[in-house]
Amino acid sequence: MNALTAVRETVDAPAANRRRAVLALARFEAGRLLLHPLVFTAAVVYSVWLLWPGGSPQESFPVLQDMDRETQIGLELIGLAALVGANGAVLRSRRHGTEAHFGTLVLRPWQRTCAHLLSLVPLVLLTAAVVAAQLVRALTRPGVVGHASVNELATGPALVLLFAVVGVLLGRVFRSSFAAPLAVVVVIALTFVFGVGASGAEGFRRLSPLAFDEGGMPLPSHLMGRPAGWHLLYLAGLVTLTGAGAVLVSGGRSAAVKATAFGALAVCSVGAVLQSLGPSDALRAAREEATDRPSSMQECHRRGPTTYCAFPEFTPWTDEWDTVVRGVRGLAPDGVKERRLYVRQRVFATDGPSGPGSGTRPAVPSGLHWAEDDRAAGTPDAIAAGTAWGGGEKEIALAAAVAHQLVMGHGPRASSAVMCDGRGVLVFWLATQATEHTEGGLHSILAHSFGGGASIPSPADGLSAGLVLRDHEYAVVRALLDRPRAEAGARVKAEWGQLTAEGVSTERAAELLGVKAPPLTDDDRQWGCQ
Amino acid sequence: MTAPPASRTAPPTVSVSGLTLRYRGTVALDDVSFRLGEGVTGLLGPNGAGKTTLLRILATATPPDRGALTVLGNDPSTVAGRQAVRRTLGYLPQSPGFHPGFTAFEFVDYVAILKELTDRRQRHQEVRRRLDDVGLADARGKRIKALSGGMRQRVALAAALVGDPSFVVLDEPTVGLDPEQRMRFRELIAEAGQGRTVLLSTHQTEDVAMLCHRVVVLDRGRIRFDGTPAELTAAAEGRVWSSDAKAQGALAGWRTGTGEFRNLGDPPGGAAILEPTLEDGYLMAIDGAAEGAMA
Amino acid sequence: MIRALVVALLAPTWRTLPWAPLAAGGTLGLALVGAPALLPLTLPPVVLVDLVRVAALSGALGAAFLLDDPAGHTTGAVPTPRLLRHSLRTALLLPLAAGWWVAVLAVARLAPASGAGLPYGALTVEAAALTACSVACAAGVLRWGGGTAAGSTAGPAVIVLSASLAAVPHRYRLFVAVDDPHWADVHRYGWAGLLAAAVCGWFAWSLQPTTRRPVSGGFGGRRAFGAAGSR
């Protein structure tokens, strides 16, 4: 009975039947695409890379408005594999000489192209699932902050689809299996070279399928100027245009296909234009405000003698910061450790993701109105905190700034402070002892820095001063680190007054702490001390 | 029809013993042994029997896992021995590719150079002679991409025969040719068999019946028959009969043009026994193998 | 004998080179390094170096097709050894590749780069190593895959190789930034080592084996032949 109905349907509705054939072919090709050696390898390698234990410690403190964009670059690799795989699928019948046979089948070439295009859907859904898994993993981290953008998250799968559709189109235009690898090279050049590195061609950069941004530190999400929605629209137009092009090239020249192609071209152009408009005036003003006078946009929370002011999204990190600050305070003697301290989060928003890209930062802290803003907000001489957190390097950067404040009574006065006296030794030692991660953080900083001396960067990614010791002072710190912690801690507390006195020499500090300072070398004398 | 019987007593030019080759877990060749002498020997077998693998080994394109092969006294398991074998070898692969931009002459000339014919004048003479032999005298200057399938196949045969090899391996050279072209090809192969050892792989029993003094049947990597075509035909003697309906228990049976059924197998008593053909013998040989394999 | 053979083979081998992929890869490479000068785009030196690398990759992709021979089944059973046939093709490619590379570097010089000149020597070592890997990979595909067309496998393989060399942890990375302190060492040992390994691979895979299992078969395989032959 069923069979009979089926037969009748076949006779009555050849169009429906053909649609079913296209779907069946699409299913077949989808399976083959997922198991294509390149696609499969890329997917496995990417998954292993995502799941590999022991990534950067900052992964425990994801900033969602940054994380969403970072899902895109890995998927580009899967997309490139899909380009080659889909191209190989389209060329398969030519390569194995079955085109002459297939060309005579009921399914027209353009319908087979449609099937190839449809066969990309499962792969794209799979990549979307990977992105969703990444998001869920980030959301379940205790240190998660910020807001993810659906448009940014959708861009990765859209890229995979775009590249795979390009593979189908190339297979229909060029008979050679050589076109796909060349297209991969073009995409690599467009994204990783021109997309990243070309300056002075903002509009051109935006046309690259993967939009990178300079500016290392995350921004509060309301200051993000990335036209992710328009970029996604641009990509959607591009995908549709390319797909319609592939159908047109393989003989599907119906009015509907042509209309789709023209529509897609229009959508693509609209997206391209709108994404290159740049941030609005209101956003620019907000970014300047956030950079110069952030107090009006921030929330402050007090923990004991310390007040922490941060953009509302980042306040969950207050207790993380406080752990470090309390660690430093605990090493100072009574009367010092209760001193009022203020920590304020800093951003440089005028050069952030999709900012105008002026590329230069002012010499910190001059040029900004931080001191004035801090006084007005009742948080004088606030210590800078950044918008990235996690791991010993971040912790020691904050700890060193706090130690500087406690030892010197004020923050660093220049963009990078070379400390050539006993107080520098003390600041560094306090910083290394703040938490269990900080000493390791110093070693990992030094492992990838060059030149003499030792330095600890600013806790706000260069927005405030980093601290530098000469080899002369750092040798004393190392000697101190070799002593038992309790003994060194007791001496620090006992001799705090002498150790923090203005003009205390390194040799004197070493003596007070029970270690020896090496003689000054010519290299040490090269430094410009403050 | 077949080569002079004298050649069968001449010393063998090619001897193969115990050839075995596994390919991705399946046994492509299993302990294959035979000897070839002058004249055309046919190699029959169904698809996947291992014919192409055997021919590639004989053409030194693939080494076997185990077994010995000597061609005119040379052992191709050493570099020098293989070199010596290849100097006496002509090979027409199953799907010979071409450089489509070359003319027929240029392509055969190129192969001739690769066969170490370095004297230009002599080589050109030889190439012209081979192209004339295969009936392409007029098409010498035509580009291969402009030639028909049958003509391309003849270019490939000329390339195999250039340099006057004494051992010629032909892998399904008549596939895809129309009956007239096939007829012409048979003539060429028969001529090539004069004074040479030719091994011809084919599905077509007519090719064997018309060309070969000897036939080897290969199925599932094993030799099922080795003898003259007449002996292969005789293997079906008394096992072909006609009936009005398809006979139960026949290995194979089909309705012929006269409306009667032609059956192959163990005939019932009193059946009308028919004269067997080479094809009947071939089917018996590989069906016997199937029975043997099942047992 | 060999000399006469080589002389006779030069012209026809030249004609059998895969001109379309070579030309396409070469043209794309030149177009890529020419783009900054044409558009014009100002690239920082680090990025310009990367662009030249992508151009080198494009050329290496063309070279992946070098050993493709549509008549490979016919030419695979001739007395002229595969090593000689591969050597000839490679030797014919060398002057072409060298000329193309000089052109790529010359065009890259025209780019309005902000900063110092390109590290020509180091980039040349990288390009040579990539191209050698590409051709070696093609030889490997022919050796182990047994077909006649290696480029469609070797090309993507070279892309995968390059991506791995760029994506592995910094300690093993060969595509280092031009201001990286390990730049000189990476080129002296890493890239030169890769080039040497690729040349060795190309050589080993261009030899046609006479026995199937070279490890035990160099001796054992021969013995199998001998034993069976004496029956």
C-alpha cells in the first residue's frame, strides 16, 4: 500500500521526488565531508587543542566579550579544511571519470551543486555545537565576567560555511584540484597577513572574512565597537552570493537563482558599508570618558581598608584582587598594613577592539586625567587594575603595585620605574610573597623577557608603570628568596622603618635582611635610576 | 589460429613461482606459479581476480610479498636484475595515461628514450616503424587529445612494442573497443606474438580463442586452470546441455536465441548434450573454484 | 650512456612538466607580494615577512605537482630509473624556481613597508625548505600511494605542514617573527634541518623498491625469491 502510494507520488510529483534525491545526495556527501581526512583531522586537532589541560591561567577568568571573538580563529582552520574537502567532493566525479555518466542522469548538474551546498550544513552545525560548548565551558568557570555576543559566536560557523561554499564554487569553475589549495593560500594571506597587519586600510581590513583587532586588553562590553552584526550580515550575503554563483555556473539559471544572487549582492554590499562606518560619536565619547575619567562608570566595593572600583561587569573579580592585596598587607608591620588603599580598574578604550586604531598610547599616566578623577571620586592615588586576570603573572603585577604603594607611600611616577635602592628590593620581595602563585609568576615573566635586570609589568597592561630592578638589586632579592620565608618575613617587619627610609642603599638593605649584595657592575651603572 | 607447437617445447622465457601478494588485508595473489614461452598466452579471470596485480608484478611495477620471478634469466628482485628485465619488457597498463599535448609520434618517442634508445636517428626509425605497425602512419603528427579511444589504445600498444621487447605484457588492451577495432587489435597482438612472449589479460574469451596457444585462468588470486584453449574447452565436455526450461541444479543456465535453455553443470540422465565452447570451459573453471572455495 | 639519455630526455621532460599548477602557484605568489605596492598598503616588516612566506607557500604548492605524470603507469616500467626521472624534473624546476623567487623578493622590495629591509637569506632558506618538502611529499605519495598524480595530496599536505609549523608551541615553531631572538638559530638549525630532511626524503622515496618489505626484505625478501626460485 505504502509502496503504491510512493509510486503514485513519484509519478505525480517528479519535482518532489527530485527534491528527495537532492536531499539524499546531500546526506551522502555530508557524511563523506565529515570524514574527509583534512576536515576530520582539523576537527580532531582543534578539539584536542580546546580540551588540552593546562592552558593559560587566564582561561579560568574568561571575559565573554573577548572569548566570543576568539572562537573564530580556530574555526577558520576547519573552514579551510572544509574548502579543500568540499572542492574535492565536487571534483570527485571528474577526477574518476564518471562525469560523462553522471552528466546524463536525471539529477541535473546544478541540482547536484545544490546537494553539495546542502551537504555543508551538518559540518556547520557541528562547528556551531563546538562554539556552544566553548561558551558553556566559559560560563561555568567561576571567574567568568562580561557578556557574549551572539553575532560574534555565529561568525565562526559562518566562516566555515563561507569557505566550504567557496570550495564548491571553485570546483564548478575550475576543473583542477589545484584551485582549492591556492584558494587556501589566498584566504591565509587575506586574514592572517592583510587582515591583521595592514595599517591605513581600515575598510579593506573589514572586508577580510575574519576581522581581527589590535588592542590586547578586553574592554567593558558597552565600549565594544565591533560591528559584529553587520559583519555577520556581510558574511551571510557573501555565502549566499557564492552559493548562488555555484548554482548559476553549473547551469541553474532560473529567475529565482538570479534573484537570490542579486539580493545577496545587495545584502553583502549593505553589510560591507555599514560595518565600515566606525564607532558612533556617543560611543567615542563614552570611550574617552572610560579612558580618562572612569570613576563615573564604575562601581566601588570596600574590602577592609581597601576600596576596589571597577566597571560593573568586572566586579566579580574584586575578591580575587583582594586576596592579593591582603597577601601584601600581611607582610607589612602593624601601622602600615592598615593603610587605606584604592584600586581602580583602567582601560585604554580609544584603541580597543574596533576603535579608531590610532595605534599609539599616551605616555602613562600623563595625558590622562586620572589623578584629578581619583581626587574627585575620593580614591586618591588609586592603584591600576586591568581587565584580564588569572595566574601568577597577573597576581604579581598587582602585588608589586600594592607593595610599591605601601613602601613608597605613592604610586610610580614615571612610565617605567627603575628602582636602584633598598626599597626596590623590598617591593620585589613583598610582591613575590603575596600569594602562592606570585613567585612563579615572576619566574615566568623573566623566562620570556630579554636584557639585564628584572621587571614586573603594570597590572593594567602598560596603562600604569611597570617596576624594574637592576641585576644588582635583583641579586639581593634572589638571595632573600633562598632564605626561609618566616625568617625573611620577620626581618622585614622588624626593620620596616629603615628599609623604607628614603635613600636606603641596596647594600644597607641587604645587611638589614641578612644577605649580601654583590658589587655594582658596569651594566648596573648603565641604568637610569629614579 | 595458435602459435606453432614447437614453441611449447622451447625453454620458458618467463617463469613465476609462488607469487604471493597481500593488499590491505586481502590476498590479491596466492602462491601463483606458471611458465611462459614464446607466443601469446591469455590470462582470463573475473574482475578482482588479481590479473592486474599479477601483470604489474610481471612488469616490475610492483614487487611481490613472496615468490620468484625470472624473465629471460633475470631476477627483478635486484636493481640490476630489474633493469635487465625492463630492457626486454613492453608493458601496456590497464589505463595507460598520456601527455595530451604530445603527438602520437612524440609520445612513443618519449617512451623510446625512457627505454634507453638514445641514438636519435635509429630511434625515430623505430618509432615510425611501430606506429606504422599499429596502423597509425597517418596519425603520427596528431595530438593525442585529438585521437579517438581506439587510436589512443594503439598509441599505447606502439609504446609497449617500441624497442622490440621480447616479453610483452598487455593488460586488457581490447576493453572499450568496438568489434572492428577489436578485430584489428587482435591482428596486431597476433603479429606481436611472433618471436615474442606475450601475456594478454582479458575478460573476453573470444580474444583467447582467436589469439592464444595457451590460457591461464586466475580467480581470487589462485590459478584455476593452465593449459591450451582446447583443453579448457574440453573441461566442459559433457557438461553442457539444452532443455526447454531452466534446469534445476545447473551451475548456470540461460535462454538462448532459439528459445531453448543452455545449461552448464552436471546434466541429468538423457539430457541433450551440447558441444562446449571456450566460455563454457572458463565458467566451469571459475565455478569449480567457487565450489572448492565453499567446501 | 646516462649522459646521452639525459640529453635526449631534457626536451620531452620539459614539456611534461605540470605547467598549469606551476604557473598558477607562481603567479599567485607574485600577485600576493605585489598587492601592497599596488593597493597601496603599508605593512610593518613583520607582516611583510609573513606575506613573503605565504608567497613561498604558494610556489611550493605549485611544486607539489612537479612529479605528476599522467603517463606514469607506462613510464613506470621502463629501464630509466625513477630516481633519474624525478631528478630530471627537479633539476628543470630549480632554475625556474630560483628565477621566480628572485622576482618575488624584488617585488616585495617595492612594498611600502615601514621599517628595515627583508631578511633575504633566511626567507630563501624557508622557501627552499617548503618547496623541498612539497616535492618530497609528492615523491612519498607516489612511492606509497602508487598512483600517478601526487599533487592533489601533496599540496594540502604542505599546507597542513606549514600550518603546523606556525601553530606549534613557540619552542618548536619554525615560522618565528622576524624580531624573535631565536630567529638566527631557527634558520640555522630548524629550517636548514628541514631542508636537509626533505632532500633525504625526496631521494629515499624516489628509489623504486625491488622488494616489498625493505626492512626485513633487503635480505629476507631476496632470500624468499632465491628459495622459491630453486624449487
